[in-house]
Amino acid sequence: MARREHVRIPMTDGISLSATLFFPEAGDGPWPVIMEALPYRKDDAIASYDAHYADLADHGYVSCRLDIRGTGSSGGIAADEYSADERRDLVEVIDWLATQAWSSGNVGMFGTSYGGFNSLQAALENPPALKAIVPIFASDDRYNDDVHYYGGALKHVDLVDYPTYMVAMNALPPVPRLWGEDWREEWQRRLERTEPWLLTWLAHQRRDAYWRYGSARENIASIRAATMIVGGWADGYTNIALRSFERMQAPVRLLIGPWSHGSPESCRPGPNIDGTAEILRWFDRWLKDEDNGVDREPPIVVYQQRSTPPDPLRSEVRGEWRAEPTWPPARLRPNELALGETGRGGLAGDGAADPLTVDGDVGAAAWISCAGGLPWGQSADQRPDEERSLTYTWAPLDDDLEVFGHPRLRVTVTSDRPIAYLSAKITDVFPDGASSLVVRGMTNIGHRDEPGTPGEPFELDLELEAIAWTFEAGHRIRLDLAGADWPNAWPPPYAATLTIDRPSATLELPVLDGPPVADPPGVRVITGHQHSTESTDDGWWRWEVDEPHEGTRLARTGYGSMGTDQGDARAYRDRYEGTVGVSTADPGVAFSDGECEFEIAFAEATVRTHSRVRVDSTAEAYTVAIELTAYEDGAERFTKRWDRVIPRDGQ
């Protein structure tokens, strides 16, 4: 690189945002610009990512790392994720980047998770200079496909992770060297004015205008920037890909691998690919106007997974790369399977109606939605959960069956309670009996458009998540139904009984009929990659689920890391720990208890923040207690506590 430069970008309301620019080594420009905007502190906590931005600069781009408002060394207050202020800031930053003397005027945005979300949100504003975006492991629906809610139920184990650590991270000071002598005064403003984001999320328990504003789902057709969506089948943010493709008016490409919420180059499960090369091809076409052919290739590149034994630590999923020229593919056919034509097990009865008694602690064998690195592993054998579920198993397959898309469950259900959940999982049953989770879905009947009356049957059409999976010959397809998906989702409020009308129920699978119509895509697979069993070289992790004990089932997690000379930090340390639990007798009684700590040693001072977030529930309400403490050189300098009782709104 010719140079790396720290700059402050002024906003019209008087604050300034901190950015780091990486410039190409060769030539004098002008160059196109690629930006990622995150709240995770570019100059210390994630300073190790600088090498990636340097690689982008070496490819002929000015790459920009931006601390969003109120985080890292940027001014203002981080009032919420994806706020209206943040979106306005992004539009102003894009204009600033496009109008600098070293800029060609063409800007792109990319980002994994948070940076993917706000890439979509900035593109909804259609700033003229924003020509292309690459959202990676991001969603167009913040309510249904993020860390907040799942099928109309509050996420459970996620509460001890992201909502907890953002309390502590948002309370860290700006980097003293970058902010200046009054960094302590700015730190105090943050400590006094920044509220926990979780309180806002719990105030909106349905998909209302608050969630729609931060989502691109309704308005994605208005985006004019060329959009390449990167997703992973083991991630919780994949549904955007197939449901948005048909509606996109701008040039669009989908790249979906077997990955979890990490990096296509390194995360498990593989196989892994050179994701940076794919991203650069997209930007080269739309920011540099290079005729590299990416816009003439089949726009859908997908890893078609195959039957793979269950293993929480599996490093790879069997399968092959495919290309599809259209969505839906011309060879896609609905394949309707009747539940009445299956062998039944678990809790299923012998009559035409199957009663399902809701237990709040079923689901622990399944992977955690939005799983990233360890301890959030992949799914174990589903049979322990299936013993406490309704299970429907079809006969062994004579030939391979290729599924690609969203399966649908259509069923008549009766509930003796106005609020209940129905979890549906499709598994691949091996000849030896092992049950490998393929795809899942869940719905809260309390959030139906037309609330039903207890005891009266109603029709339920449940769309499961997107998947590409080939069931191999000799294997069996199984459907698991339960009244909870714990600890992924908070348990339902009541020990309800659901009744499934088996003769009317069908499972529709989107099946690919016939051979592929396009040549395999040319993605570069990384061979010989060895996945570490630790989260980082200096890290640690723990994930364990206790069997029912004294009426409560618990899931515990913990992970952390430490290092030296990390950007502006002489030393850096983080620690995350949490426990979630549910009563085995009363699913309405549940809790989450998480804590997080960050410590950064700057030349000027050693700072530390600690947060604890506790949520308890009854059938009627969530009780929330949040504590924040900040330290400087070991001495406490600030503490605050928030206590709320928030009624459960149809969940």
C-alpha cells in the first residue's frame, strides 16, 4: 500500500465519523471506493481485519473502514442498530467518498452481517454514487431473519450474546489518540446517554413499522445498485436470497455455500472458497466497468448439499457446486408428500389426529440459528428431540431426491390455547437410523392475522427456511413437529396441546427434476483447509446442555479471546458467558442470564466495561435487568442499571 490514512468525515448535524482509508500502491488514481461500516471498533477490537482492506487496496480500490455513529472513534450516540441517523450518515459518507480528488466517483459497499444489512439500507436510498453492493450473511427482514425474533417468538440463547455484548461495547470510549485530549469527556457522554438496544427490541414484539424500516424486504425492487448476495446454508440469514431474486430490478447475483455466519474462506462447515475473488469480480464489473463476464454467467451459484451425517463440529458438508440461470429453475417441481402415508413415531398416535403436548425444552439437538464460530456449532443427531416430538417418516428413497427452495407444511391444527408455537424440522434419516437436520421453520399461532379460538381447528401454511439438499437413495425423509425450538427460540407461554389432523396434512418439497442445465460454476475451492476446534488461536469456548435437573433445563455457553498489539490497543481482551434455562413443567417460566467484558490497554489508560443482561419470563411478561459498569485503570468510573417489566405481546 502507498499509505493508510485516518480521516474524520463531517456530517451535516455537526458530528464527525472516524474512517480509515487504504490507498493502492500503484498509480495516482482516481480510484473507485469500497466501504464497510460497522459498530465493532475498527481500531482495536477488529483491527486484525486491516489485512483484508489492504488486499482490496492492492486490487486497485480505495477501501474505507467506517465506525458508525456513536461507536469506535466516531461522534454521536449509537441510539439503536440501523437507525435513521445511521442511514443518513451512510448516504453522506458515500457522497464524501465520491467527491474526493482521489476518487473516480464510483462507490461500492460490502459487509458481513451488520455491514451487509446497512449496505442494503443505504442502497434503498439510491445515492447516485453507490453503484454496487455485496451483502454477506445479511438479511432483508430484521424481524424474522435476525437475532431478535424467530417465527414470532423471541430469540433465546441469542440474548446472552449480541444484545449483551453491545451494551458493553457501545460503552467503550473513543480511541484517545484518534479523538484527542477530551476523549474522557466524550466517553462520559456515551456512558450517560447510550441506552441498551434490547429495550427497544422488546418494545416491538410484532413485525411492525419499526422492523419494516430497517428491512429491505418490502422495497428491495427499488434498489438500483448492482447487488451480489452471499449466503450460507448453515447461517440464519439465507432466506433473502431466493425470495428477493425475482423482485430485484438491478443486476443481481446469488452465491450460496454451506457456510455458517463467518467467512467463506475459513468458517465451518466447508468446503471453503476464495470469497474475496468473487467479491472483487463483482466490483470490477460495476465500479471499474471491466468486461469480465460476471454479468453474463448464470446468476445463481449454489452449493447443493448431500446427505451428511450429523456432527456439531463437522468441517465439511458433502455436495457439489451448481449454477442456475433462472429462479425458479425451469426444472423445479413441487413434490407433495402426505403425512398419512408415513411411518409414525415419537409422540404420534394411531388415530387420524395426533396430539402434541408442548414441552418448552425440545430442540437442543439443533444448531443455533445465526451460528457463527464455536461455540455455536452445527446440529447433533436429532433422535433425542424426536423422542419428544411428532415424527413422520416416509419410505426409503429409490433414487436421489434433490431439493432446492422453501419447503411448505400445510396442515389443520387445533390448539387448546390462544398462543402456541409449532416447530417443523425436516431431517435426513440414514440407513443406520441417524437423523441429520436439513432445514427448519417455526410459527407462533398467536401472531396469525386472524387469531383463532381455542378448540377450533384452523389451516396453517408454514413456509420453512430455504435449503439445497440431496437426499440420497436408501435414505428416508422425516418431518419432526414440536411445540418449541429451544434454546434457539424462547419457549411458549403455556403447556398447550396441539392436535395435528394427519389426513389433511402435506409436506411440499421443491424438487429439481432432471440434470443441471448449466455448467458448474468456476468458484475457486480452497483445499487442505484445517478448521481449528478453538474460536481463535488465543481463544476459548464452551457449549453444554444439562439434562433436566430439579425441574429446569439449562444451556450454558462461553467464549473469549485476548491479544497484544491489536491496532491502537497494546493489549485487548474480551469474555462472553451466559446461561439460558426453562422450566420442564411450565414453559412460560424461562430465563436468560448473560455477561460480557471488554478490556483495552491504550497508551493513555486501560479501560474496561462489563455488562450483564438478565431476562426472566412468566406467561404474562418479561422482566429485564441490565447492568453496566465502566472502569479506568482498575477504578470504577460509571455504573448504571435498567429495570423493566414488559408484557408479552401474543408470545
